[in-house]
Amino acid sequence: MQLGSRRRMWYRAWWLTWCLLALVALAGLVCGEAAGGDGPAPAKRRSDDSGESAEKSKLQAPVSEVHLPALPRTSTDDDEVKEQPLRRQAAETPDSGSTKNRFEPKLVEETVRAPSKETSEEEMQKSERKDGEMTHTADDAAAKQKAAEGLEDDHTAPPAKGDAEPDAAAADTLSGKAAAATKTPPEPVPKELTEEEKRAISLYEAAKALLNSTDSDRKKAYELLEEAADLGHTASQESIGEAYLFGDGVPQNVTKARLYFEALASRGSPTGQMYLGFIYAIGLGVNSSQAKALVYYTFGALGGNPFAQMALGYRYWYGNSVLTSCEAALTYYRKVAKVVEHDVNKGGSTLIQRIRLLDEVENPGSSSGLIDDDLIQYYQFLADKGDVQAQVGLGQLHYQGGRGVEQDHSRALGYFTQAANTGNANAMAFLGKMFLEGGSVVPQSNETAFKYFSMAAEKGNAVGQSGLGLMYLHGKGVEKDYQKAFKYFTLAANQGWVDGQLQLGNMYYNGLGVLRDFKMAIKYYTLASQSGHVLAFYNLAQMHATGTGTMRSCSTAAELFKNVAERGRWSEKLMQAYSDYRDGRVDIALVKYAFLAELGYEVAQSNSAFILDRGESKHFPKNETFAWALLFWNRAATQGYSVARVKLGDYHYYGYGTNIDYETAATHYRMASEQQHNAQAMFNLGYMHEQGLGLKKDIHLAKRYYDMAAETSADAQLPVALALVKLGLLYGFAYLQEQQWDKLLPKFSPSDALGPDWDLYVMTVMAILLGVLVYFRRA
């Protein structure tokens, strides 16, 4: 009984098990049919690759999309068999760089079921071949379509017939190669030049050859440039546009220049954008627009144009039409300074002559820094007679250039050789420099340079000692020896030679031959900068910008980088503008000065204001000249030019380019007096206190300012003496009124009788009388 009961229970369990297995199998069949096939559904291609062809999508089997993220799958042997066609298709797709990037976020459901016992191996292979054929058919169709369009097929080539099918790992490798090929852009095919482009290039090269030749026909050169520019040649348009803007070699024509720059800017030329920024900044032939100027400057700076970067650096440094930003100014000035530093290391620095037109007019006898032709001829006469000092002086003048003399190494070599033959150490040292640097006139020769440097150093010459140090430092013609280099640089620096000071700073900074010492580096860089060495300014700026050896100071670094930027080769335009002004080409001079003023040159700003103040230019309407002059005076005053500050006071006092405002005028005079000790400003403050214009009427304060003006400048003593005489008369009238003595005298008001400027008349008469008295006493 017990045994039978157990058997029945076992049979029931066995029957229930088989029923459950049958239900599971039936459910599996139903799910398989609902999924739509025996094999895995091929994944949908990326949407950005759907443009390969509509024909390829027609060849693929339709599938259903399921808007769910893909789930991670566990790889099994059976899954690997079913997954191979899918991976092969992905491997042959150029965008399948990785598993993550093969499918869209919204994926086709990958239904992969394990093969049942009823599924034969033959059916599995048949399904696999079917999927493979569909994939290759689609790829072949896409390849045919690309070939018909004349495009190169960048797909990874499928295995040739007879080759083994790649496994899953190999398929992934192929997929990675295809993705890499897709990401790497194909090398651009060189564009064949048109006949017009070839002709434009030929014209441009011919023009440059003419301009660079000694006996150049500049008129013909600019004709060729203009012809090439009209053919659309970018470099020619830049050159001819600059020529028309500045009147170099062609008559000045701002309108033509602007048209060329507009064409350049439309093609993204940084040069064209920069010059358009300048034209809109000062309203040259157009309505002034600081907004447009800022946009064009910004695009030009992004394109790497140093002028645009310099203009933006100046604007951000002083807050002209933008918010003041030291860091932005530092960034822009640093980029320009890097260009200057590279040029100096390559070809030497440019000597800058900062000549103020106002100083020349007010002090005709003052030296402008230019050497007169008669004086040069006199020195040449002395040099030809054997005067060694004249030979060395002329040699240095022609070697460096400047002061109105063009650089001429050929003549410098001749003068140095004459002086060196007499045993002059300075001439020997400069000959060593010329042979060390080499060039078109003197071939580079370390041996000859070492000989001349040694001869000069033996005589205690600092230039020769510094030259030997340089050769030992870099191992030029001798074995590199930091100890000897340090020794010679020290000897030169102790004599105040700027190159020796700079190189000592470099050795301390880099720790060459000595322990690295940033404090000592700053010391020697500072000494070299006091003599105006550009690289010393640059190195100091770098140290202050990075906080190396000192506290980081954005303002100090920006100021130093600005100093370096203003010593670039473009500073030669200052002398060009001065020469143009002296020769009567006022409009050309004004444009050059105004351009440099936009870059932040204070001398150019004051000279632009001076020309506009005198009404000598035709570029601006008469009713706008004072307003523009006021702007340039203001910019020059902001950079510390005291005369410009006094001019600002004058403009507000008399109402030039603005409304009359005595209080503002007094403010500018006070700033010039207290900050820059300007005698004219002190005198004006005394007069305003005397008259009670914008300031409290106070005769005692007036006398105080008059006395300060006389103590500050000897030139102010005569006008101060006359002003004090007049002040004494006024004080006498005031005293009589207080004592009621005026009742005995007829009432008299100088202002009513002679007008508000009666004091000027009285002072003029007194000056004439004083002059007559002095004349008769001398007679």
C-alpha cells in the first residue's frame, strides 16, 4: 500500500514535469514566430549614414524598432554563431569605429534565441549565409552608386572570395580601421591654378623684384601690383591697399584703399580686417563707428595680425570703447611682443626716434634727434682725413641705422676697418660682431670674429669681452665653456655694456655656469632695460607675467610687453610720418600718425592732435577737427604727456570741440600741475584763481601758483613777472576800495572800459615797454 502510493506520486511528478516542458517549448515557438525569423535582426544603420543610398535600405529586410536602450548581452558559444553576420555588417560599415558608436540610441531589438534541439546545424548555416548575402548586396549597391557619382569608396574592402571569413575579433579590428579611415580627412588634392591666378602671381613676383632692387622703378612696381590685385591676388591687394592708404609710391587715395580692404575682409584676410578697423575707428572717409572697429580688430587679431592685436591690447589697457581688462591687454600685448622678440633675435632691434611736432614748433632750436646732412658730410670729411673717432662714429651710425641715416653695413665695414687698422678697440669689437652675425656684406666666420673679439678684449673693451662670452656660451668656433662665458660677461657688465648685462641675466635665469638665481636675473635684466634693451624688457615682462622670482603683476607685465611691442619694425613709420610732415605731405603724415596712434603710440597721438589742432589736414571736415584733436589729446594725456593734459584744459576753457567748462579745465590744469609739475598748468591755475573762473577768486592763491610756475621753469619767469605786476595793481585797487580812498578818485572799471581781456592788453603793453627799455639800456 505504501509502495503503490509512492509509485503513484512518482508518476504524477513525472507527468507534471513533461507537461511543463511541453508548455515551455510551445511558448518558445510562439515567441520565435512573433520575433519574425530564425536569425538575429540586423541592427539599423546610423541616421547620419542613411544618405549612402535609398537603394541599400530597400535591399535590407524590414525590421521593427523598439525605443529602448540596448541591454548588455552575455556572450555564449551559440550566441557567437548567430552574432557573426551582425558583426560582419558592422565591420563593413565605415562609421563602426567602436561598439558604442555602431548603433543609434534608439535601437532595433536584437532578438537572439538559443537554437532548440529541433534546429539543425544546416539551418543555422543557411540563415547565416542569407544574412551575409543581404549585407554584401547592400554594400555592393552603395559602392556602385558612389562609383557612378565619381566618389572614392572609403569602406574597408570585404574579404575576397576564397578567403576565410573573419571571426568576431577580426571583424572588430576591421571596424576600427574603417572608423579611423573615416575620421582621418583625405589629403586635399592640389588645386590647379587658373591662367588668371598664374598671371597674378607672376605680376606680384615681378613687382616685388622691382621694389627690392636698388635701382627700382617704384611706379612700374605699383602698376604691376594693382594689375595683380585686380585679378584677385590677396598679397597684391594687401600691398596696393596699404600703398593707397599711406601714399607710399602712389598718390594717396583712401577710398581705393578701403575698397581693397573690404574685398580682403570679405575673404577673411586678417590684414584687410585690421585696416578696416582702423578706417572705422577714426572715421577716415566713412562715418566713425567704434563698434565696427572693434569687430574688425577682433577678427584681425584672431587671424594673427599683430597690428590688430596691438590695437586691442591698447584698448583693453586703457578702456577705450571696451571695459578695462589688464589680463586681456596682457594677452594681446604678449603675442605682439613675441613677434618683436623673434625679429630682434633674428636681425637686431629697430632704433626708434620719437619726435614731437609741438616741441619743434615751440622750441625751433631744440634737437629733433635727426642728424643734419651737413653734419654728416663734416664727419665724413674728418673720417677721410684719418680721424679715428669720426670713423668709429660713422661706422656705428651706418651699422645700426637711425637718426635719419639708413642702415648700410657696407659703409660700416669700411669705416670700422679703417679705424681697426689704427688699433682702435671699439672698431675691432664691432668688426667681430659683423663677422659673428654674418650677412650679405660680411660672410659669417667664427674664426675671424674670435680674432677681433680677442684683440678688443685684450685692450679692455666691453664689446669685445661680451662677444667672447657669447662665443663661449654657445660654443661658436670654440668649445662651449660656461665658466669663461660668465667671466667675460661679468667684465663687460661691470663696464655698463648692455649686452653683457643681458647675458648675465640669462645665465642666472637658466643656471648656466652658476646656481639658478631669479633675483640676480631680475637685477641684470633691469640694468639692461635701463639702457633700452628690447630683450631685457621682454624677459622682465615674462617673469612678472608668470610670477617667476617676483610677485606676479599683471599691470607691470602688460606695461613691459607694451614697451616691447612699440619697438617692433613697424615703429619706422614714426620717422616716415615725420619726414612726410617736414616735406609738406601733411595728409599722408596724419594718416600714418593716426594709424600708430590706434596702436597706442603716445607720440603719434600727440602729433595727430597737433596736426588737427592747426587745421592742416583735409581728411576731416572743419567742424570735426577740434573734436578729433580733443580725442587724441585725451589719449596722449592718459599716457602721461603733460602738455596734452594742459591742452585738454585749454580745450575745455575755450570750448574747442566741446562746451566751455571752467571747472573741467581747472581739473586738467591741476592734474598737470600736481602729477607732472607743468609750469604752464601752474600759471593757468594762478590766472583762474585771479579771475575766479571755475575756481574761488583768491589773489593770494593766484600769487602762489604764479610763484610756483616761475620756480619750475625759467621760461615762465617773464610772463610770471608781468602777471605779478598786474596782480599788484589789482591788489592796490582792492586796498583803496577797502580804505574808501576810491571816493576821492573817479570810478573806473578796467573790464567795463577795455573788455574782459583787458589784462592781456595791459601785459602786452608792459612787455613792449620792457623790451624797449632793455634795448635802450644795451645800446
